[in-house]
Amino acid sequence: MSDAHEASTGQPPSSPPSLADAQSDLGGFLAPFGVQADPVLLQQAVTHRSWAYENGGAPHNERLEFLGDSILGQAVTVKLFGDYPELSEGELSRRRAALVSSAALAEVARSVGVGQYLRLGVGEERSGGRQKESILADAVEAIIGAVYLSTDPETAAQFVLRLITPLMADPERFT
């Protein structure tokens, strides 16, 4: 988002759509997953600290990311433990690591379009922040945290499993 855009088009740069607005649409962000979340928490979940800093210290997603990371890890661990009783602890750990890595979570974020909702500071926007693996992965974890706080542990775990099911179906991921 820059003044160059405004100068070249005559229009101010557009801001990312609100995740809360998307949720209320039939094709909204969370609708395919069968969950709802507090719109304020969802907005915070997609707010990078660079945007927060540029906007008077608004709340950002790092605390939600911290929570979401734990919810993600637990849901994946329980799923793997239950589905693969023949695997050793080492193999279960390797699979979990493959599913909760930044690369895997960025893949999830891209597949569901999280990048378009990110609120990024000017510098992050200019440097391609919407496609950065770490920013996308952090946003997914923060969204998981927002869902957890807005619903209950079981709903949040089911949400996580719906997010990662396509990853689990790829046997190449675990080689």
C-alpha cells in the first residue's frame, strides 16, 4: 500500500477485507470449516505487529499465535497418536513436526487465502509480507487461537484437523 499506487491510479490503495466481514458472507473465511469466531479476535489474529505499531499500538496477533501453537500441537499429536498405533514415538514426532512446521502452515494459509486478510505495516507490505512463510504460519496459529477462545477446545481441535487434513493425506510429506 503506497502513495505510488494512489498516484498511478488516482485511487487510494485498498485495505484488506475484514476477516469478520468475510465470516459473515456465505463464502466467508471460516464458513467452510463450520466454525464461527469473535470478529474482534479474528481481526486481531490477522494483524501483524508492524501494522499495530503504525496504528498506535493496536492489538496484534502474537499472543493469539502463542495460544494457537499449543492448540495446533495438541490436536495434531492426539490425531497422530490415535491414527497410528504402530508408529514409534520418534516417527510420531517426525510426522507432527512436518504438519506443524512453518512451511506446512504457510501452505495451509495459502490454500485458504489467509494472505488477503493480513493487516501489515507499510514496510512488510512492500517487502511481500503477504507471501512470507513465517507471517502466514503465524496468522494461521493466531486464527486457531481466536477460534479456541471463541468456541471450546473440541471445536478448536476439529477446526485444526480440518485445516491439516489435506497435509496428512500427502504421504510424501513424511518421507
